[in-house]
Amino acid sequence: MVLAGKKIRTFEHLYRAEVTGDIEDVDGVLKVTRIKVHYFLKVPEEKWEDANEALDAYLRLCPAAQSVIGCIDISHELSLEPMPE
């Protein structure tokens, strides 16, 4: 995982994601057209830049995302919350 490469822990109490999507009728066929991921991460403030860099690189490094980009619009955002070291 990209966050692990930045030495950012992703234990369940520190990291979660909310995922939503849109399904639309495309020429009579229901298709997933959009996926939106909102990540929530508790991390020391000095790691915020690293966390944002990891998110910026994530889609181009994720095999699952790369498999559907071009077919499904994928967006993501990150909300950071301070955590003492």
C-alpha cells in the first residue's frame, strides 16, 4: 500500500473509507459509471504532506483502479485528523 511506503499506519481505528457509486442506464444496460471514495485518516500532522502525496499517487499505482479507469469515473478525497505520535 502507498501509505505503508510513507510509514503511515492504517489500523482500523486510524483509517477508514466511505465508498459510493452511481449506477446508470446506458443503452438499456445498468452500468457502474462513477465511484467516489472518501478516505479518513488519523495521522500526526507532520505526516500530512506524506499522506497527501500518497493519495495523489494512489490511483495510478492501484491495480484495481487501473483496470477500470476509462470505463468508470473514479474520484477520491482525503480528510486528515491530527493524532499525537
